[in-house]
Amino acid sequence: MAKPLVSFPSFSHFAKVSSPFCAACSLIESSKKLEEQEEEAPPQEADTAISNPDLGLPAFLARFDPLEFNNLPASHFHSFGPSHGNFLRFFVPVEGLPLLEGLLKVHGDFTSGLRGGMFLGNILMELLCAVLISLRNSSLDSLSEEKLLEWRVVQDLLEAKFNLSFLLEHLRLLAHMLFQRRASKSIDVEIAAAEKALARAHKVL
């Protein structure tokens, strides 16, 4: 069975989970390590460029980073039942409560800077719950550029002054891992092709 991108219900530290994506990643430490690796990596020849784990990543981040209007409702990510409960001063779907409580435990009150009333706040909190559940239910094999761009709707919450920059950074780390996995698959294909060519050459000799 495919492992999730993040483990719930605790949602603690994104990095301290059993997922193959996050087991070795702290949100801050991973960003620094990526930068250090990019600085220390020796220049590659043109014919080995496929081994670059960031192949295509800059172009993707150029699409990911700009602020864009979100036209995706919470129901696009998850369909909630009718039951709701209280989280801080908000009224949220009960399915999302364990996830929100996990965020609160690790990051504190990320809603304290909210600009707007409770009506707007409840809508945004439902959207956050839906995105978190979608992340929880996704796996490495199902990760795609399209999903990452959809999850980027958390920008709406940042614009409303929710302190969720750590979640956006987590999505960027997932993007790094997506392109690294693609590069790894390309290398495997090239190795297999080289092995076949070598086998054919041996038959001729």
C-alpha cells in the first residue's frame, strides 16, 4: 500500500513521520541542506544532466510561487459531512479537528493574525481542513505538479494573515522530491537501455 505524504492525526513537524517524503526532512533544516548541496555539487557534463534532481524545478516554482486567485472550493479537495465542532474561535468540520489540533500543538495559534470576521474565517478554515486531508490521503505515487499547484490555495490563508508559511514551504519541499524522483526514474531508464545495448554488443563479439 502506498505511504501517505504526511502522517496524521498529529501532523507534527511534517518531518517526523514515517512517509518516505518526510522522514529525513525538517522544514528548516531541509531547505538549508538543499541550498548547501546545490552550492557544493560539482559541475556536470551535458550528457549527465539528467541526474540533476532539480531538473525542471525552477520552471515549476516560477508557476508555483506567484500569488494567484483561487477558484477551487474546499469540496474540490474533500467532501465533508454535516458534523462541525469548535476549534479556537472557529466552527470547523469535525473530520479536520485532529489535523488542526496537531498544527496548533506544534506551531501555536496560526490564526491569531486573521484579517476578517468569523464568516470568512470559517470558510478559510474549512478550506485548510480539506487541503490537509487531501495531503494526508495522497501518496508518493500520486504526487503530481497539478496537485501541488492545487494545494497552493493555502496562499489564500496567508493573504488573510494566517501564519501558515511552514505549510507552503512543505509543498515546495514536496516539489523538490517530485522532480528528484523523476530524475531517478530517468536514470534507471538510461541504465536499462545501456545494459541492453551492451548485451547486444556482446552477442556480436
